[in-house]
Amino acid sequence: MNCCNANGVCEQGRDCPIRKQRAKEANDAYINRGLEPSPYDDVADTFKALIAVIAVTATVTLISFLIWGK
């Protein structure tokens, strides 16, 4: 059943099955837009890496003070 004219304009109101399908496609596209992972999802891993770098730097600094003293 086609209730749209040659230009794709529905002429039989909201109950046209083609119009409902197009509305559903538009709604699905709107809902699913841009679902890329957030850059803030791995903040915990970044924080753990930062703590590891700080620990290594502090250890190297303490060892160098013990070796060369002062």
C-alpha cells in the first residue's frame, strides 16, 4: 500500500504505513546518533598510570639521594 505521491509526500495522514516506517527510521537514527565511547571512561586507568609514574620517579629520586648523598 502506497499512500505517498511521486515526490514522497504522504497524503493520507498519520496512519499511512510508509509514513510510520519513515518516522520510526528517523527516531531510531536520532536515538542511536553518536554513541561513541566517552573519553572519560578510562579515567581510572589513567589515574593508576599516573600514580605508577609518580611512584617510580620518587623511588629513583630517593635512590639517587642515597647514592650521591646530600
